[in-house]
Amino acid sequence: MAKMKPDAHPSKDTETEGNTPQLSDLGEYKDPAGNPTYLIDSAGKVDWYTWRGYKKYMANCMQCHGPDGLGSSFAPNLTDQLTALSYYDFAGIVVSGQQNKWNPSGNSVMPAWGDDPNVMCSMDAIYTYLRARADGVVGRGEPKRIANNKEAQDAEYKCLGF
């Protein structure tokens, strides 16, 4: 597993603390505090949720927040924002929306995505991808994944109503 560096996520530095991410029944990794996190193997490949988070980010978030979470002229750089936001703060903003305080004109609003299954069924995966980007352990572009995760894929399809 790649070394994780400590920052605003107190339980993120799992390797240094002697902890390893816990694997859920669906193959999602959780840090010791129970927040979604990533796993990266020695070849730099990521777990399915981190890879899926990239795919869903590009489909639902990139238009405003730019490629790879780096921001745009009207939406903030999420790789910077996630160094200060907890998972619950992130989830609250995604679900309920927020006035964009980073735009000096004040006329930009993060829409509420709480009723959109395309976002909500993948919110943990999107967070996991952005968390890996914020930690600097996943570079720009599509990360390579370790393997497919049929259970997680089936759970996402079920959430989406397929």
C-alpha cells in the first residue's frame, strides 16, 4: 500500500498509525473512524471505489469543478477543499448544496444533489477519489484499478434502480 500522509483527516494516515483500512462487505475501504478511504497497491493501482469515484466525478462534477478536482473560474478546487472538509461536511454540501463563497461575484451556487441517484449512489466513491487526489496519492487522469468489484457494482446498479 502506498504511504498516506496525515492532514485534515485525523485517521487517514493508516500506514503510519499501524492501522489498515477496514474492508466492508461490498469491498469499500473505511478508515478507523469509519470514513470512506482508498487503497493503493504497490504498483499504484487503486481499489474499485476510488476508480469508480473518478468515473462518477467525471460524469457529474467535472463540468463545474474541473478535471481531476482542480477547480474552475466558478467552482473551487476540491483537492484543496478536501484537506479541510470532513467526510460529513462534504456529504452535507453534496446533499444540500451551498452558496459558493469562493466566487467573488457571489452568484454561483453548488446545487443540492440529494435527490439525484446518479450522485447519491456514488457519493462515497466520489469522496474516496477526491480524498486520494487531496492526499496526493492519485495523480491526474483515470487511475488504474486493482480489479473489478462485482458486489459493489451490483449494489450501485440496485441503488440506481436497475
